[in-house]
Amino acid sequence: MFRELLASEFAPYGKLDARQLDRLEAHYNLLTKWNERINLTRIRNLEDIVRLHYCESLFVATVLPPGALRIVDVGSGAGFPGIPIAIARPECTVTLVESHQRKAVFLRESSRNLSNIKVLSSRAEDLKEKFDWLVSRALAPNDVQSLRLAENAAILLGERDATSIGEEVRKFPWGKNRAVALFHVEQFHVEQ
């Protein structure tokens, strides 16, 4: 049911091959199992999980520039958007940063068979490494700018907040008033 719904929902934006669907379904199965013990997500309805977690994350993968990018997902939590991005874009390396130790253990377990993912259980402020892109569902735009981990960012926000950043905004077709804001970190500004 998961894979059919995911393939159908995401079809207008990209085709997922059988291997990608297998990996996304494996992540989903582990997520539902672990979510019984630790709070990884409050969203429990299958359709909402597919649309708001997986499709939104995969959509971010489609709007990032082509090529072998070095991506950091700050506050990765249950692995969104980083794990679906890594699955959709195997040419990219994705570092998942999660300071909550139990969530970091989940991330390691769920990415065990994904060679393009690295998990760091630390605070983003402590990182010295630089990346091409920072992605996040957990950070506010001002936090992205203060971290200085990447020159570019793709942040999942409410549409109004995304628009206030003043750069490229792509509205998600799933959910209400949700979007991804893409911006060059040093040129970013919030309109008053």
C-alpha cells in the first residue's frame, strides 16, 4: 500500500524506480516500528506520511541543482528530508545531523544500507565541515544563516514564511500552504 501510494502521489514530479521504492518502503517500515517506542513523528496516517514526509522530501530532491552535491540535513529527526533525498539522488552525499541521541541511533539503523549517507549525532553549531547545500525542516531561516555550513539552503516552511525570505519559493502540491524556500545564504534577507 505504501509504495503504490508513494509512486502515485509523486508520479507528476518524478518516477521512482523499484530500488528507490524498496529503500523508501524499508525506511517507512522501520519508522513505523520505531515510532512506537520513541517519538519520531506525530503524523501517523499513511496518506499524510506519504505526502508530508516522503513526497515533500522527494520534491526537494527535484529542485536542487543537478550533480554530485554535498548536502547536510540539520535536525534530521526521522530522516526527513535527508533520507529520501539520498535515495532519489544517489550521486549526492548526505550528512544527517541530529543532536537527539535516540533519533541519531534510528538514523544510523535506517541508513545502514545507504552508502551515500553519514549520520552525526552532534549539534550543527559544532560542525566544521562545509557543504554545497543545507536542507532542513527543523530550522528557521535565521538559524541557517548563523550556522554557515553551506552557501545554499533549501528550507521547508509554511508558504508565507517561505515567501518572506525573498528568493525562489516552490509551493508543495501536498498539504496546505507549505513550500520549500531555496536561497543563497549570504544574500538571504527577511522582508519586514
